[in-house]
Amino acid sequence: MQFDEFKDLVKNTRTTRRFKKDIKIEPKELEEVIDIARVTSSAMNKQPLKYLIVTKEELVKNLATTCKWASHLTQWTQSEDEQPSAFIVVLNDKSIDGFAMVDCGITLNSIMLGLKIKGYASSPLASIDKELCKTLFSLESNLEPILGIAVGIEDETVKIVEVQEDTNYYRDEDDNHCVPKRDLNQIIVGKF
Ligand SMILES: Cc1cc2nc3c(=O)[nH]c(=O)nc-3n(C[C@H](O)[C@H](O)[C@H](O)COP(=O)(O)O)c2cc1C
């Protein structure tokens, strides 16, 4: 893969919150991306993260309905028709003394990119109902849910735009989801 192709992949891998309905995702597909996450960097190589794969319709619906989607879009709530097809839930195994949150960011990126290559869109969801996960999946007390990742086929266009007044995402007049990203010269604060 060339650098420009990788850059395009990253640019096109955006948080997606409106998904096509009636799309089935096989657990095996999600297992394959978790197998990529399995070999990513981990602080002190402790590997405290564990995963749940959720593809059963009722369970997916339950998780999707209880997440908080797009807090900046006050006029929009996700309808049942826009819900994802599956979830990956990232868990911190508290019996392993690692750096779960940092590892989780690394794993999230690998999973989102892997899903994109497979033709799926995704959304990280820190707002996933963690207590609900514990109950629904009868989690052992050492397993703490830390992040949901909704997965499906996108039914919206997401564009990177320049930052104007703030970094809040918004929908434009054509209903594109616009994500302002700071310019390179705003984030590189020194070259020494
Ligand atoms: C750790 C993390 C947690 C997030 N949690 C939520 C969430 O609970 N609900 C939501 O709608 N979006 C959530 N997002 C998505 C962010 O809003 C999104 O990354 C941001 O708007 C930038 O869009 P982009 O991912 O396309 O660059 C989360 C993103 C990250 C990285």
C-alpha cells in the first residue's frame, strides 16, 4: 500500500451514525478485525482488553437504543431504521494491571480501519450503557465495559471540513455529516 492510499483510508474512515437497515453481519467478520486488534501495541504488552461480539438483532437494538448518539446534533435522534447491524464491546480485564484506555484507543483505530477495508462503517461509543452490558452479557466482575463500537453499512455521507467557529460536527444543507478537523499548521506547534 502506498502512503497516499493509507491516507485516503484514514480520511474515509469516519464515525458513522446512520446505517442501512436489514444488513446481517456474521460474527466471523468481526472476529477477523478483532484478530488485528489482538496484535496491536499494548503498554508494557499487558493486553488487558477483551471483546464481546454482538450480532443478535434484539441485543443490538437494545444497545443502540440506550447509547447517546451525536450530542452535537440536538435536532436528530437515531431512528430504528438507522440502527447498526452489530456491536463490538471493548472490555477492560481489571485483573490485568495494564493501561486499558490507551490500549483501547489503539485498538479502536485498528478495528475501524479493518472494518472500513471490509466495507463496513462504524462508530465508537463511550456512551454505551455499561451497566446494561454487564447484565445482558452476564459479565464476570473483573470485566469492565469501556467502549462500544457500532458496525454496519453506512447510509450517510461524512465529510471532513475546515474548522470555522468551533470543532462541533454538523449536517449541511444536503444532509452530509460534516466533521471539522484542525489544520496541520494549528496542531504542529513547533519544528526544532
Ligand atoms: C473514545 C470515543 C468515544 C466516542 N463516543 C461517542 C458516543 O458516545 N456517541 C457518539 O455519537 N459519538 C461518539 N464518538 C464519536 C466522536 O464524536 C467522533 O469521533 C467525532 O465527532 C469526530 O468524528 P470522526 O470520528 O469521523 O473523526 C466517540 C469517539 C471516540 C474516539
